[in-house]
Amino acid sequence: MPGKSQDHEKPSLERTALALALTETREKENELKKLMLSQNVYCAVTELGGTYSALQPTGKLTHSVISAAINTGAIQKEPKAIHAVVHATLEASNGIFVHTNSNASYALKVGIACDQDWIAIAIFGRSSIHALSEHCRVGLGYMHL
């Protein structure tokens, strides 16, 4: 099961965030969110797209993740939680935006999973400079709330 850690006592936030980012339907996404909520893991998902220069330097990716986390109630609207989201998002984006061109296009899905102490943010998506060069990328970030 994607949400269980090695010790089988509490869900793995990292695996849950990755599983959410990899879901291909809203139904699967909602099933996983419901299951995790029953285990006191709060989840959110957001999707966005654009070029590197529109997503990263402008903060569009980070702002989208913060908004999703707050609007779904995954985190509280308070400085420490927002700070953790920013850092986990930046860590996850390192796997997405490595060795890229400023005009590369991205279609991304972000999975967010948190408990009382930690937050995991996973980003999965496709990037390309040309339609024939499209490929998948993934990134994961983890931070203490």
C-alpha cells in the first residue's frame, strides 16, 4: 500500500504525496485522500502548467502549492506551516527543473501529505522543449512543520 511506512505503524507521508501526484483520475485521488484522512494524514492536490520561466522564477508553482495546502485545510494559515511548504516545494522542484531550458513547457501534478509534524510534497509531470522530446520528471520534498 502506498501510504504505509516500513514500520507499518503510521503512513509514509512521502509515499502518500508521491501516490497522489501519480494518480490519473479524480476518483483514485479522492479514494487515497479519504483513506489517508482516516489515518490522520491531511492531503491536497493541485495541477498547473506553463514554461519554466512562468512557473519557477515567478513563484507560480510555490504559490499554487501554498494555496492548495491552505484552501484544503491540509495546513493552517500560519507562518511556520507556510515556511515548511515553501521549503518542501523548493526541494521537490529541484527534481523537476534540473538541466532545463527557460522555454521548456511543463504539465505538473502536485501531491501534498502532512500530519501534525511533517509535510511531504511530490511533483510529477511532463516537460518538453519540442513535442517529440517530452519526458516525465519527478521531485520530492520533506520538511518539518
